Amino acid sequence: MEHKASTKGSALVLLIIIAILAVSILYYETAPHIPILIGIMVAAVYGFKLKYQWHEMESDLVKGISNGIPAILILSLIGTLIGVWVLNGTVQTITYYGLQILSPATFLISTVIITAILAIMTGTSLGAMGTIGVSLMGVSYGMGVEPAITAGAIVSGAIFGDKLSPLSDTTNLAAAVAKTNIFEHIRHMLWTTIPALIISLIIFGLIGAFTHDGTATTGQIEEMLQVLQSEFPITLVTLLSPLVIIVLAIRRIKPIPALSLGLIVAALTTFLTVPGSTFGDIINAAHFGYEAETGHEAIDELLTLGGLEGMLFGVSLIIIALAFGGLIQGIGIAAALIEGIKRALRSRGNTIASTLASAFGVNVVTGEQYLSILLPAQMYEDSYRHHNLHPKNLSRTVEDGGTILHPLIPWGVIGAFVMTTLNVGMEYVFFVFLSLVTPFIALFYAYTGWTLTKLNEDKKDRNVDKNEDSTKNM
């Protein structure tokens, strides 16, 4: 027998769970794992109240986890890959040349642009952050840039690139569920992403200009360059592995096989760059990561990273968060909350604002970016049609509130990935300016009507195009 969750009951459960998370994470500064597990228990109690059987809720938990298996495998592969990259000198080589080429004053701007270009080319924000992002973190240590700020720049660039890439899975998903063309969706996304990118670049530029100490930074860079050159193999051969991954991604090879082949290439180049290395050394670096012992504090901190074992924090967080999301969706809490919000819709602006809030809310509650697209898009489709809004407005809004805001959730898939891969704490979220700015731009458009396309306007445009084509053919 099916029992529907009520809006009031779901809201109460959500408030209890948010209170548990807030007190645990913000006040006691705990890791989010156990608070989310407690949240699962609270949600399960509500499920029992709704007369759900345990085997039904267990199935929801498992289903939620299954949605994140690809992300878990990617995170595990990147962990092993980074361990081997540090062993064979890939990270050191990119860091070495990056310190020579990039300017400290414009480093953050360069970081955003570099990661954005790679994400556009590959269609994956995770791939961009896990490859070039790790190396840019190394450069930031040498330049004395705060790691959390650098991570914010990396995430901002990666998310921007991912949203504008026709190869991105979430970009394609948003267009598909909103029932609009992928390229129309991307063009419509430019109205929010381009201004957000410009504002982000200005902020990062100001941070670089006002925090850059030329004399101190030059000395730090020179010292790091000397240590890197004397302690590690600095050779272009080490760049074969990241190059292979980038080429495969551009050719639309899925991330898991692309990373796997990149790992094989990295392992083979280790025998060339580190003479005397054994297969066991590579396996240990892939599993436990690399531990640097140069005596230089900054370099040792930077290069002690990677390995499958080092990814377990992120992997376990993703598993728990996705299980929680599966249960929240399965017993109807997410749908009940969105339905409650929909009842208050009276205008076009409120409809878009509610979509943004719902997408972000799904992110907060479930930590799952795919659900933050799917649920609001399905629930608000009729509302957009009622207000004569073209589906590409819906696809853009679920991206603005869903995938673009997803990195701000530390227990989400990307949040766990960033903290684990880039070795930073939750404070990075305060510097993901692209995500922080986008919803305000979207709200401005929502209430002014600027850039919003109506259904009848789109039909007129198509008729004009048809008439022009007919004239040309005459």
C-alpha cells in the first residue's frame, strides 16, 4: 500500500535533518558522514510512520547508491592515477613549468580559464579538476596562494566549462528532461554563465592584485623550482598520461576507460622517468599514495597525496549521501516539498525562483546533482507551460539551481570529490564565485523578464526561418 508524504511532515523532517547537519558540521566541525547517517535514521522513522516496510526503504537506499557508482569509480581511478603521477613526476613537471610560466598576480584568473577550456573540451568537470586541477594546486603552493581560493577558482572554471560543453552528461540531461534542443539550451545558458564568469574573473583578479607580494613570492618560487629540479624527474615524457586522457575525452571516450588508459601510460612512463622503480612501487603508490620527504615543508605537503586509500573519505561520503538521497526520494519527501512550493506560484518570476530553490534544495537534501535536475524539471514542466515559457527557460533554470550550485554542497558528489582530490576543507565553497553569483543573475532575469523566451516567440522565430528558407529555394 502506497502512503504519500505530506508537505508539513516532510518540511519538519527536513528541518530536523538540517539542524543536525548544521550543529554537527558548523558548530562541532565534524565530518559530514555521521550527521548524514543520523539523517538517514530520521528519514527512516518518518518512512515507518508512512507505513513503508524496511525492505522498501532498503531498496531505496541501494538504488540511491547505484546512481553514484560511476562517480565512485572515477574518484577511485583519479586517486590511483594521482599517486602514480606523483611517483613518475607528472605533477612535479606541470608544477615546475607552471611556476615559470604563470604570473602570481594573474594566477587565479589563469586557473579559471585553463580549467574552463579543459572542461569544455572534455565535457567533464570532475576530469578537469582531477587532472589539471591537481597540478594547479601545486602551482598555488609555490606562489603562496591560499589553497581554498585556488580550489574555488578551479571549481568555478570547471563548472563553467562543463555547462557549455555539448559532451557534458548533466548538460545533455537538463536539455533532455526539459524537452529542448541541446544547442538551444547551451546558447540560453550563456545569459547566466557568461556574466557570472566575468564577475568571477574580476573578483579573482582583485584577490590576486591585492594579496600578491612580489618579493616574497619570487623567493618562494625560486626555492621551490630548485627543490623540484634536484629531487624529482622534470621531463616532458611525464606529460604523456594527461595528454592521452585529454585526447580520449575530446574523442568522446567515457571517463572510466580514458582514465584507465591514462593510468596504464603513467605506470609505463614510471619505468623511464624513475630508473629502478618496480611494479610493486607503482602498485603501492596507486594504493597508498605518494609521501614526499624532501625536507621542504611546502613541497612535502603538496606532493604527499593521491592513492586509492586517500580517496576513501570522499568515496564513503558519496555512498552515504547518495543512500540518503535515495531514501528521501523513495519515501516521497523531495516530491512533497516541491509540490508544496508549487502551490505558492502566482507569477512567472516566482515560478523561476521556486525552480531555483527546489533544485538547490534537492542538492542540499540528497547531495545528488542528477536528481537536482530531474525532479524540478519534471515537477515544474506544466507551470512553465502555464506561464507561456519556452522549455529552454526550464532547462537553464534547473542548471542554474542544480548543477551550478551543486559544488556548494560539501556532502555532494562534487563537494566530496573536491575536498578529497584537491586536499582542501569545506571552506573552498566560499570562493566558488561562479556558483555564488549565478542564482542572483537568474533571479534578476526571472523578475525583469529579460532573456526569457516565450513559447509563441519561439514559434514566430521558426516561421520566419521557414519563410526565409522558402524564399531562398524559389
